[in-house]
Amino acid sequence: MLNDKIEILGVEIDNLTMGQAILKIDQMVNSSSCHQIATINPEFLVEARHDKKFKQILNQASLAIPDGIGLLWAARRKKENFFERITGADLVMQVIKKQQHSFYFLGGAPGIATRAANKLLKKYPRLNIVGAIDGGIINDSNLAHQKQLIYEINKTKPDILLVALGAPKQDKFISRWQKDLNCHVAIGVGGTLDYIAGALPRAPHLWQKIGLEWLWRLFREPRRFKRIYRAIIVFPYLVLTRK
Ligand code: UDP
């Protein structure tokens, strides 16, 4: 399939349409290994500047999609254009809607994964959700000691594992366990389960369209200030001053 990549601050991001991304996921589900998908936004790239392991993980992902609007701007500065912005939440919903693959939901605050699963099952009765769990507290020191959790996930043999632990933890978790996971696709999905569960409303469509979803989220969750500062101040600074 034809798709190329656009490099931003040292990270290669796939340039493809939503339709092509969905097709790629279908192909991954039919393959034998477990593929990692990263949903990249500007904060990821700021973080990856001083976290080499995270940068390597993003560059090795089978698919790295441009989730944040800032990436489209950064690409245009290089006279390149992403076909479109593909948010992790939208991509996940498109794949779920097809009701063709089986899913396992991992992460989020206690109860969020099961709430998200129940909501979806009401809407899509043929949807195959084989498991949903918050996973307890997963942190840097116990991330590598999750054999029991991996065992529980593997028992259910999901096609697609959604990991909602926030970045970079979710992406490091997937990378650490990729070889042991009995699934075909593992996606770091950030706040997607919160959106689905209804715990966190997404920004109104107009706000999303004009690229102000971050401002909406800042109003809703002021604790995000540091991250938003990185996205709207540090990231543009790095892009503009990059030689
Ligand atoms: N999360 C989690 N464990 C953690 C950190 C985060 O389960 O140690 C969950 C959090 O509850 C939320 C999701 O990860 O559901 C995404 O978090 P965040 O808001 O940081 O990500 P974003 O949506 O901005 O990518």
C-alpha cells in the first residue's frame, strides 16, 4: 500500500488517509505478529527529545499516526502535507464500528474500561470485546513485572489491544510486552476509553475543526497545563528553531 512518512523532530510519522489506516489495521490483524500503533501528538515529540527510548519506540512502531493538529502545521513548515489528521479516538471508533475484530481494553481509572465496553456493546451488539480491565497501578518500576496481566490478556486472544495508560507509559508498555502479547495490534490510545465511557466529553466538533481541542481540554482539566504548555509553546519553538 502506498504511504510515506513525514519526519518531525526526529520522529517518522505515517502520512496516510483514515481509510488507508483502517486497511493497514485489517492487514495487521491478519498477520502473525503483534504490531504497535502510536497516536502521536506534539507533547510526544517534546518528550522524545530527551527520552531516547521513547523516540526509538515511536520510530519502530508499525504505524505512527498524526493525532495532534500541531503536526500538520510542523509538516507544512517543511513544505510537506499530511493527507489528514487522524486522531487515535477517531481511528479506534472507525475500527470498532466495523465490528469485525475482537478487542481488549486496558487502562484508565478504575471502572472506565468496563464502562466503555458496556457502552459500546449497547450500541454495537455484534462487537466482540473479550476483556476490559484498568490494570491496577502501572508505573515505571513495575512496568516490566506484568506477567500476570499479560497472561490474563493472552487467555482471551484479542485481535486488538487498546492501551490507555497515557504517553509515554502506554507506548513503553506495548513495546516491552510486544513479543509476549497474544494479539495482532496494540494501540496506545490515551484518553479514548474516557471519551467512550463518557467520563470526558470530547471538544465540540467546531473546536476540533479549528484546532482548539487543546484549549477545550485545558478548561476541562487545568492539571494538563504543563502538557499544553509543551504542545503550544515548546513544540512550536523547537520546530521554528530547528536547523
Ligand atoms: N492512565 C492510567 N494510568 C496512568 C496514567 C494514565 O490508566 O498511570 C489513563 C488515564 O486515566 C486516562 C488515560 O490514561 O484514561 C490517558 O491519560 P492522559 O490524559 O494522560 O492521555 P491523553 O488522552 O492526553 O493522551
